[in-house]
Amino acid sequence: MYNAIIQLEGVSRYYDGNCVKALEDLTLRVDYKEWLTIIGPSGSGKSTLLHLMCGLDRPSHGHVFFEGKEPRSIREWTHLRSRKIGFVFQSFNLLPTLTTLENVALPMFELVHSAKQRRSNAMDLLERVGLANRAHHRPPQLSGGERQRVAIARSLANSPTLILADEPTGNLDSSSAKSIMGLLKEIHIKEKITIVLVTHNPSMMNYDDRLIKIIDGSIV
Amino acid sequence: MRLINIILQNLSKRPLRSTLTTSGIALAVASFIALVGLSRGLEYAWMKNLMDRDTHILAYSAGSVELLTGSMDEGLSDALLQIDGVRDVAGELIDLISLDYGLAILISGWQPDCYLWQSLQIKEGHLPTLQEKQGAVIGRQLAKSINIRPKDKITIRDQSFVVTGIFEQGSAMSDGMLILFLPAFQELLGRPGKVTAFNLRLEHPENFKNLERVVKNLFNRFPEIQFTETRQITKNNKVLKILRAMAWSTSAIALLMGLFMVLNTLMMSVNERTREIGILSAIGWSSSRILTMIVIEGLFMATGGILLGSGLGIGLLKWLAGLPQVQGFIEPQISLSLILEVSAAAIFLGIAGSIYPAWRAVKLNPIDALHYE
């Protein structure tokens, strides 16, 4: 049995043929049920780190382990994202032509084969985030805070063990931001889900178990 | 929510583009049905014409590309009758003649006492008697086209013939013909003692081995003549082979154009939905599911094209077959096998046109797709 859900060893990420450095020789471990906040200025590599943790991007050098195993292919990472990892984006990334209920149900296609069951599960998740009455609205009809709640509900669709949140309050006003952070904290405590949150906002640092700072692609 | 709902929403997001692509496939399907249906219609009309007469074997000059250009001595019929298994022989002179009405029609000259006359189903008037040397019978369809009734006269190359009766066989080619006595037709064409073909009726045509034996004996005895069983007549005809090839080639080009339309539409669609595809990958949709979604979009357009095109093609074929210039030569053939063939081709092009865009979609790096504007 291992305690680390994510382990990064000597990870570097370069762009434009090694001309642009995003991360350099980074080693990091995230434990189960931990809340880790990653803070740093804009362009420091925070989001890149988060993307590497869930396979949305591949390191130029180094290794990324999830639950002790190193996924080798896009397919393996996609498999993990459908079952164990939820992602919350700064810009929500909801599909505007689908209703909130349909957006929440989208990740369930891989695991839940009954349309009726998917609908029921999605409605339960919307109730948990307080948006059951908005199930049949489309994202353009929702406020920023409501959209991010839908995104959080979507990230919980397949009962993940890890949620990665990339500046989840970046596009929200302070009141909505506080509400979203409260929701994430509640999920972290009740569901015992590991959370890795990226932010550049110091006021978002009061929720975590551990805080790391990244500057110019390295952990300070 | 089902995958099908997402697919339908994707298609309806760009209704004009989806409709144009579906219409392109429909046109390809319609042209396939019309062109191949026409060429098969010509073959069927000819074959049915022979079968209506109770002819089992048709004999014509060996090496003739076009049946109408062949010429044989009428006297050969006696020699043909000597072959064991041959019950009747009827010489026939056939030609395509333009009437003053502006129509080109098939005219056939039959020996006065041959069995072919008995196969005609006279609906009005009567068969010409042996005394009515300039008598003629006319098919129902042709009679209607040129407004001819029994006892009316018809002029062919300045010679006058009297229509004694109207027949109806129920096939386009038969009902579009005019039939004269052979000697009168030979005189008209300046081909005394000549025929284009011999119609042979056998004693036991249902016996396949007997049929084979008779054909073999005929070939051995008359190497200068081609003997073809009625059901095979259209397969061996070189002109029909050319027509068939032309119909297929033109249809293939139309289907190929349909393929490119699907490819283009889905390439544009995938490009526009790059970010959306990135989101689907980010939330855990497998490559196979994304690929399936895009391929099914292509299949939807192909299916829509098949349904629309089938209706259009059948209507077009019936309209073409009804044109005066074509009447009497073509019997529109819309078989289930024709519809299935073109459906299979359209489904193939729906899949083929969507595979590359789908492959491109799943090859995208998710993070690059998410950042795509």
C-alpha cells in the first residue's frame, strides 16, 4: 500500500524545442486525502504542473506516477481521468449547447451505461451543489458561480479519488469565490477526496493542509 | 441523455452545412439509382421481350457488336429446325426506324406463319391475315404515343401499312414495337431474304441439361452463328456492357464526390469543435468514444442521403423512362438489390469520409485542444 496518490520525479517541461521552460527538475508528492495548494505568480508553471498530474500534458523529462504506477500512454491517462481524476478549470469548460444536467452526466458515459441512471446520478450531484433547479438551463443562462458549481459537480461524476482545480475562482467575484471554496472544502472533508488547487490569490490559501510555491518552474 | 442526442445536436448546430452535405450524398445516390436503373431497365426490357414470345434461344451473327447490324440468310431456319431438341424457328428482321412523328421506333418483321404471332395478346382489332401483306400490329404504348387505332394507316419510308390490331404484352420494349410481315419489311429495307436473328423454341426448355446439349449442338453445327439463351442475352451483349460500364463509372464519380463532401464537412466540424473535443478528452472520454461520435455523424448524413436520394432516384428513373424519346426501350428496374447496393456504397462513404477527421480529433493533445481558439 502506498500513501502517495501522485508522485512526480525529476519532471521538466519545455516548449518550442526546449526554448521555453515551464517546469524544471521538479519532484513532488501528493498524499491521499490531502489538500495541497500550489501558489505562484502568473507564468510560473502552476497550471502546467496540474496538467502533468492528470495526463493532459506529457513531461519533456522525468516521471509521473499515479497510485504507484506510471501511465505510459494517452489511453491510460484518459482511463484514469474517467475513473479517478476530476478536473475543474478556471474557464469552466462546459459545453454550451448541453444543459447543466447533460454537462454533469457527460463523464458518466464511460462507466454508466443506462441513460436513466446517468440522469439520476447527475441530478443527485446537482442537488449536492445546490443547482437542481437549474438542471435544464444551459451554461450561458447561468452566472459564473453557478457554472463553476456545475463544473465541480461534473468533476465528481465518477466518484474520483483526486480533484485538480486550476484557479477555480479566477473568473469569479469574491462572494462566489468564497462559496466555491467552501463547496470544495466540504467535498474534501465529506468525501475524503484529495484536492490539488492552483491559485495566485493569497486569500485562497486558508483551506489547505499543505502549501507549495512555484517560481519560474521550480518549487521554492 | 444518450450519445445519439449529442450527435444530433452537433449536426443541428450547423444546419445548412449538414443539409448541403446530406443533399450531396442524396444526389449521388439518386444518380446511381437512375443511371444503373436505366441500364438495367434496358437489359430487362429486352430480356422480357424475348421471354414474352416464348423464345428460349436467340441466334444472331457471331462477332456482331450490335445485334441490329447482323445479317443472316432466311433459309437457315430450315437447317436450324433439323437440330434435335429444337421445336420451332422464327426468323426476324429488326431495325430502328424514324417515323414522321419524330420518334425512332423498333420495327420487327416476322415470318407469316411463325409461332411468334401466337404469343401476342391482341387487345383491339386482329392479327394481320396472310392476305393483308401490308398489315401491321402495334404495341399499346406506341399506339398511344402516336395516336393510332386499328384500321389507321401508318407511313414508313414512304410506304403505307395498315394497322390491323393493337397488342399489349406488359413490357416496355414489346409494347413500344411495330410488327410487320417479314417479306414486306425486307422489301422496305432492301434486304431480300435476310434476317437479323432467329428465335428458337425448344422442346424441353425446363431441362437445363437438355438446353446445354442443344446449344452445344447448335454451336458445333453453325460456328458462324452466336446462340444465346434468353436469360443470358443481356450479359453477353457488348453494347449493353458499355452502357453498364458507363452507368457504373458515372455513378462512381458521383459517389466519390459525395465522399469528399462528407470528408470536408466533418473536417470543418472537427476543426470548429477542437476545444469541445479537448473538453471531452479532459473529462475522460476515450478516443474510441470520440471517434465513434464523429463516425456516427458521418453515418447520419449518409443515411439521410440514402433516404432522400432513394426517393429522388426512383422518381427520376420513372420520369426518364416515361419520356417519349425513351419509351419502348426501357423498363425501369428498381430492385431491392439496387437500393441495397447504393445504400452500402453510401454508408461506406459516410464511414470513409469521417474516419480521417475522427482520427485527427483523437490524435490531438488534450491540452492543445483545450487552448484552441
